[in-house]
Amino acid sequence: MTIGEVLRHNAKTAQVFMRHGMHCLGCAAATGESIAQAAAVHGIELNKLLAELNEA
């Protein structure tokens, strides 16, 4: 699932992405980049990020 898909499903997840330094939520990378890819690029533990997104 891409960042864009997550945001369309639940807009509250934007706060989670922002908190982890993912500020380019509207750019082209967000529409094509998977959550796993974004976590790797930003040095974020994937399971932690997924847990926070699921709680949002």
C-alpha cells in the first residue's frame, strides 16, 4: 500500500507520517512509494510505523 492510499483511506494518518519526518505527503513520491519503502528511506522501524498508522 502506498502513502497516498493510506491517506485516502484515513486522513488522520497524516499526523503519524508528519511525526516521523515524512512531510512530502502530497508529492509524487507519496503516490508511488510504499509504506515499507518510505520507512526504509526515513530510517523508521516498519512495524512501529504500521502500528501507529493502525491506531490513527
